[in-house]
Amino acid sequence: MENHSAKRTFLNSYNQRRLKIGLLCDKIVRFFFHPPTPKKPPKVFSKILVIQSHLIGDLVMTTPILQTLRKAYPDARIYLLANKFASDLLKGAYFVDKIYTIRFPWSTYDYSWGNLRSIYSVVRSLRKENIDLAIDAKIDARNAFLMFLIGAKRRLGYDITGGGSFLTDTPDFPANSENMTEIRLSLLKHLGIEISDKAPVIPLSKEDMTVAENFLESRHLNRNNLVGIHPGASYKARIWLPENLAVVIRGLKKEGVDVILIKGPKDERIVTQIQGMLKEPIEIFEGTLKGVTALLCYCRLLICMDSAILQLSAATKTPTLAIYGSTSPLRTKPLTSNIVISYHKEFDCQPCDYNKPFCTDKKCMSAITPEEVLRKARQMLRSN
């Protein structure tokens, strides 16, 4: 029996206004267009398409699905449809034969005529591929409609956000998990596939590693005693106070380790704030997604928020201390053993879901002290 509590918890992470609109549209569509009758999945698929329409962290969380499909269908051609960054991040991946990229309007908010025309062009190309099976790895009604437009013979996904009329296969939502990776992977159980490895994988070339090595050598950083700190996140509510990070950096420097700030595209302000609080500025690394992933391979420890780099660290197995407050680690923590969490579950408003107003004082993040993070970081450094 489907667990409605687990479903409700999962849906709380969606934009509630858009979700209500989507479910209303789904009811209207179902009135005119009844969902197809599910059929028993064939044992073999020749061409498989996986759609991941969201952000970098979600793409990384999709790699276990792609790996599992490659293992189950070694002779199939596996395609990925994702946002533009997928071409760089998954270049050279053994589990994908071809990557199609578009700017998904529902994640990039680009509804321009030029972007819609480029999407139409990609849809036409995918229709020519005659896809046997398409899988929605995001769980989004709009992806279900996109799979329908692409003309995939079988369209697998959960219908909890709507779109059931466009899906041929809609398993029951898993009852015993809140974790997004676990939930998305469970789609494959409908195909009778055994899931053995839930860890993400990011392919790194010799050139990627050389870029990281050259950076460390040019800055005279000790690759055997390096701590990386990524202070940013896609949402402000997930960011820890810069003054707390400055205290942690000063404490780590006293331990004799080299500390480096890993700067994302939107981290200019917080990186500047942190540097201004330090007596001696520390090195900053700013590179491509592959470059950041390669750098993590040389870190003894990463300290970060609930952000894309947390998923990248799961792929590199880098010991990672993740600071959670406004989001739940049950939902987004990678299913790997290298992650330690700092999280205080003592506020009624946790997690900050779309159906709750975002606060301005961020009590859940302020409750985590620099002393706590330093203590855990020292313990992790001693054990590595």
C-alpha cells in the first residue's frame, strides 16, 4: 500500500503553487485523455532515454540510475537529456552513449522563443531515435509530457506531480524512504532490475587531474594535508554564516593544514566576506565542474552546505562534513559512507519547504556553532 506520509513529505520540496496548478491540469487532461494500460516490461530495451531536468546536484544523483541501466542492459544505447552542464560533467562516462542538452524552461526559467525552438529541434531529433523506454529521473509532470512528445514507446515515472496520462508505467510511490536518490532509483525496480550500487560516479580524465595538480603546485599547497571549504549553496537559506566559516578556517590553520576556498559562480559576495575576516587571505579555487571534482580528489576533508558539491564529494569518496539546517539530510544526503552531518533538528519549521514562508534569521543554521564544526572536522582529519 502506498505511504501517503512519505509522498507528502517528498512533495513538500516542490513549489506548492506550481504543484497545485500541475495537478489541476492533470485532472483536466485525464478527463479527455485516459492513461494507457500498463504492460509487463519487456526483458530487453534497445534504446533508453533518461531525463533529468533539474540542477547539478540532481544530475549527479541520476548517475546511479544510468550505471544500473548500463549493467542491466549492456547492449542498449543509453541517452541522457539534461541541462547544458551535463555535457561537461559527464563527458567520457561509460554509462551514457549520447547526451542531449537543452535549457529546460522549468529549471532555467528561459521561456524565450529562441529556447523553445531549440527544444523543439532536440525533440524532433529524439523522435527519430525511436526510443523504446524513457525514464523521468526528476519526477515532474512536464517531463512526462516531454517523453510523450518524444514518442518513447514506454514512459516510466511517478505520477505524484501529475502527468499520469502521458506515462505508460507508473509504479506505486515507495513507502519507506525520504531520500531522493533512493526514491528515483526505485523506479528501476518496476523493470525487475536489482539495484546494487547507489553511489554516484563522475568520470575524470588524466587532463582533469592534471589541472588540479598544477593548481596545487602553483599555489604551493600540500595535497596530502588539504581542506576544501565550499561556502555557497543554490538557496540562501542553506548558507552558514560567513563569520562562522572564518572561525573554522582560523582554527584549521592552527592545526597546520592548508585551507582552500572553493568558489562557485554565485559565491563572490560570501567569499569576499570570509576573506575580509581573515588576517591572511587563503587561496581560492574557481574552475569547471570537472575541475572542482578533480580537486576534491586531493582534499583530506571537504566542508560544505547542502549543495551540488556535496553530491560531487560522494562521487570522489572525499571525507565530507556537510552543514544542514533548512533542509533535511534524510532527503538529500548521498547514500555513501564518506559524509558526516552537522544538523540540529529542534525547530518546528524544519525543513524549509515551499509551503512554509522562508525566515530571515535562519535559527536552524545559527544553532550550529563553529566549535561544533571544528570538533567534527578535527575528528575526521585524525581518522583519515
